[in-house]
Amino acid sequence: MRMSHFWTLLEDEFGPTYAGSLARDHVLGALGNRTVLQALTDGEPPRAVWDALCEDMGVPEERRLGRSTRVARGAPGGQGR
């Protein structure tokens, strides 16, 4: 997972304001009692940080890979045939 994808997932799931607060203040016990930002700064892979945060915050499995915003072909707003 790229860092940009991590931030997109974080903001999509929690909103831009709360995402920033979580990153600064939420301590991840699974990653050595570091905040999200500390863990990332220390070189933890973004995927490991995201997984630990999702576990702590109770994010359901079906939302951990992000929102599906693609529209099916032929649906209103989708690609033409």
C-alpha cells in the first residue's frame, strides 16, 4: 500500500478532520504504543498501520479496502456500451 492510498482510506473512512486527529492522537497498542504518525515515521508499512487502526476502531472487513465508487457499465453515470 502506498502512503497516498493510506491517507485516502483514512479520510474516506473517518472524514478529513477526524482522520487527522486519529493520526496524531490514537495510540496503536499492536504497534508498540505509538500513534499512527509515529508508526509511519518510524517506518512501519502503511498497510500494517491501516490494519492495526481498523482493528482498534472496529472498521468492518468490507470497508477496509476502501469505498467502491465505480459505476457499472450501462448504469446511470456509467460508461456507455
